[in-house]
Amino acid sequence: MRARECRKKLRYSLILAAASVWYKAMRKRLDMIDECSSWWLFAPFWQLRIEHWLRKFIAGKHQFTPMMQYKFTDGVVRVWSYLDRLVMHLLLMHIKPTFKHIISPLCLHLAGPSAIKGATARIKAALSSGRYHYVIRADIKSYYASINHKILLEQIKQHFDDSIVLKYLHDIITIAIDYGGQVFLPTDGIPTQSSLSPFFGALYLSALDQAFTDRKGIFYLRYVDDCIILIESKRQYAKARKKLFSVLKELRLKISPHKTRMGALNKGFHFLGVNFEVTRILQSILRAGVICGILAP
């Protein structure tokens, strides 16, 4: 019994330490914020309520409050309460070690912007090899707003069996929205302001990652909903294109036509803020491919 109590205390102390780091960072960033901010309804109670909040979190009894929605001339903003932000941060810290077992290494954005440099180098190396003759540079239309709750929750259940984790993830995904006192429950869309949004964005398209992992003649990378697929032959290109649309249909997603490019790799393309150009050497290889019938329509 004593050993069990010690483990509980250790767990609480680690969570308290993580919560304290989060609070100090938030206080440093927000202490000069407008006095009407909801931060001032949260911060003064930190010392008094933090133990109660954390014990409720550990017991799985935290109740999320509806997100507040505000409309402005340039768009709509949805805001989490600061207590809910704390709970999501702690939940993220708890499940983050599982990401390497759940998310494909070809999905890069969970590593942060630093992953872009490595991705750029890998794409340039693939292009300079001269192996690839077709490209699919795909972007999903309104990705986060289009994520279907039912599908995402089924994906969550495939990877987690902890009842408390499942409860919290369910509550975050299906969070109610309060707009001017009217509360509604969306069935699609994940708020991008959540610290867990990058994970949800990575998980939802995991079927696409699986479809193009270790495929002969194919180079594939993804950053959130931006995908790059380099393909060797016309036959492989046709199959890859068909598979892409099949997976997106199952996930109820659509391609953004203005940000997507598919076809022969005879021109450059834009990906992750970088313009990749087809070199003269590669153009010569591609022209040779046309003569040999590799790229023939």
C-alpha cells in the first residue's frame, strides 16, 4: 500500500512540475495582456486551486468547457479556457512518447519547423538522382476544418486503451462551441489552437502515409496536409494518383485544386515554402525518357 501511494505521489509531483513550467511560460507571455482577458480569471487562483485541478485531471474527472467563438471582419476565432489549455498540455506530455509508434516517420510536422530543412535536402537528393519522372504535390482543402470526428475517434481507439486518455481525447475532439450564448456541437473540424491539433492532423492522414511507405519507385513525404510524391514510371503514377483519391474519399477530404500539381516532372514545384526547380540535367533525362517512351501519353 505504501509503495502504491509513493507511485501516486511521484506521478503527481511530475505533473505538478510540468504544470508549473507551463504556468511560468504563460505568465511571462501574458502578464502585460489586457485586463479584460480571461487570463485574469485564471492566474490569481493558481496557488489556491492547482492541487485540486491536477488531482481531478489525474482521476479523469476534468470537464472541458465549451470553446468561446468570436466573429471578426477578417474571420472567426475560437478560444479555449486557460484551465483546458493546461489539461491539454499535460495530456500531450503524457501521450507524446507513443507518437513514434503511431505516426509514420514520413509525416514530419510533429518534429516542428526544423524538419523542413531535412525534408528539403531529401527532396533535392531525390530530384538529382534522375530516377523520378512524375510528381504529385497535393494539398488538402480546408484540412483541419474537414476532419470528421467519427473517423478520428475510431483512429484514436485503435491506438489507445487507457479509459482516461480516451475520455479526454473524445472530449477535446467533440468540444462544444459557445457563440454568443448559443452552444452547438460540430461533427467536423478540429480547432487549430489546441496543443493536440498537430497530433490529430498527423493521425488523421496516417492511412495515406501507410499507402506510400516503402513503395518501390516512389518517394513520399508529408507535412500536415501537404504531400509530395515523386514517382518513377507512368504506370506507378496512375496507381499512386488513384490511391491518393481513394484514401481521401474514405476520409471525406478533398484536394485543393489551386495548391495541387500532378503530372510529368518537367517543371519545378513549390513545397514547404521552397521552390524546387528541375535542373537542365534532369530536363535532359526527362526528354530522353519521352524519346524512349517512358513519359509517352
